[in-house]
Amino acid sequence: MSPTSRILLLAFAVLNLAPAAALAQAYPNKPIRYIVSFPPGGTSDVVARIVAQKLTEALGRQVVVENRGGASGVIGHDLVAKAPADGYTLLQTSMGGLVTNRFLYKNLPFDPDTDFAPISMLATAGQVLVVHPGVPARTLAELIAHARAYPGKLNYATGNTGGIVMTGMLASQAGMQLVHIPYKSEPPAITDLLSGNVQVMISSYATVAPHLREGKLRALVTTLPNRSPLLPEVPSIAEAGFKFPFLPWAGMFGPARMPKEVTERLNRELNALLARQDVRDSLLKQAFEPKGSGTAEFTNYVREQYHIWGRAIREAGIQPE
């Protein structure tokens, strides 16, 4: 190959790389919408507010949390699935919104497999089984005995699809006949739990922590494999003799077909901020374990979650609506 040909090939390669490099350097050049598919105050919202503040600092552009609750997260997911794939509309979701909804709803307006681009895992979270103080049970064994003695007399609340699956699975394993009262999110469910209209709930620690400290609710077990340092006196569900094959998580996604350079930039920034001690402390105080990941690693993890939660839903006998 002549020297002239080599120069031409090199120039052609540089020109091909230029658009990608320019895109990576230019992004972001305007505010970013960070869609949370649940109302303010819930589990997803807590993580999103911590992440958005630090990501704003890292990117030099405002990352604005936008709550789009409704239909167990379907509305917010659909908004992101149909948004331009330019990195300016992002989604924070969890196993409930993206994984379990495919098994609980017959006709989703989006395809969970093809309409989203996984960016990074953010955190995992333990849940807490709580009861109203009027329930004569201080352990899970006592709750099971009471529920069996009075079948159909206890109501359990859920504020998301994760709660539906976990409580349904526990009731199935323990032989409890409970009445399901679904809510659009955790905060209104907690309101009715505090009033005694419902008596049992599996909820995020962040949502119930103030009420546990004030004695307005009673924690029986956590869904963690080991005791939580935030609730050292509360046994894990494994200690109580039950196996929960899953752990709730939160992650960031974008619309499918986002530019690779944008996805990689967001992944780098997220992993860097999740490694910071101040961010870790903020998440740990709310019972979230910071968990960064590579994009490919997160993609594989989500696929594994489909199988784990799908099997749990089938075993619990939960039927799609």
C-alpha cells in the first residue's frame, strides 16, 4: 500500500470516529429528565433523589427527577420507552416495574426486552414485614398461627408489584389466607396500615422507619438473607425458616438504541458516584446497598431476574390482570 493510500485510510478512520467523539464530549448540553415511575416518597423516589443530585454535579447539567406514577409503573416506563433515544430522558426502575409487570399484566404498551437500554445497577434494598400494633403477633411464627386461626380476616397492603409477589409468595409458603388490598404506591398503603384498615405489609425500610421508631408499626422480619444493621433486633426471613430467592433492586435505563457513547458516559459517572463514601452513607442510611455494575453485567442480571421472579410468581399462583 502506498504512503498516499495509508494517509487516506487514516483520514477516513478519523472522520468516522469524529461524530462519536463529538457526541461524547457534547453530552449533556441541556437538562436531563430522570423519570421515576412511582409517586414521591416511595422507595424508588428515595434513591432517585440521591442519585440525581450527585449526577447533576458530575455532569454539570441539571438532572431533574420527574415522578410519573400510575399503573404499577407502567405509565412512566411507557413514557421512557417512547422518548427520543438521545440520553435526555432516563428511567429509574426496579424489579417491580420492569421485571414482574410482564408477568402481572397481559397487555403492556411496551416491550420490556427490546424497548429499554440498561445503563447500570444502582442499589439493592431489603424489605420489612410490618404489622399494625393491633395484630397479636410479635414474630412471623405468631403471625402465621394467627392468620391460620382466622383465615381471611387479615388484610395485607401492597404499594408495588414487588410487594404483591413477595407477600403472595410468603402467604403461599406459610399457608396463610390473607386478603389483598392493592394501592398505587407505598405511601397511601402505609396511611391505611397506620389506621388499621389493613394489618400486614411488606414495605421498604425507608418508608416505614419513622413509624417503627415511634412504635406505630411492628417489624417481624426483614427479607434479607442476614440481619440488617439498621434493624439488628429484627430476624431475617431466613432465620424464620423461609427462603426468598430474590432481593429488590433499583437500576437506571434509557430508551433502546441510545448512542453507545452516552450509555458508557452515564455508566462511568454512576459507578464513580456510587463508590463515593458520602453517597454510600446516604443510601445505607435508607437501607439501600450501593451496587454499581458494568452495562453488560447489568443486562445479564436483569435477564436472570426475569427467570427468578417469574418462577416465584408461578409458584405463588398469582394470575395476570
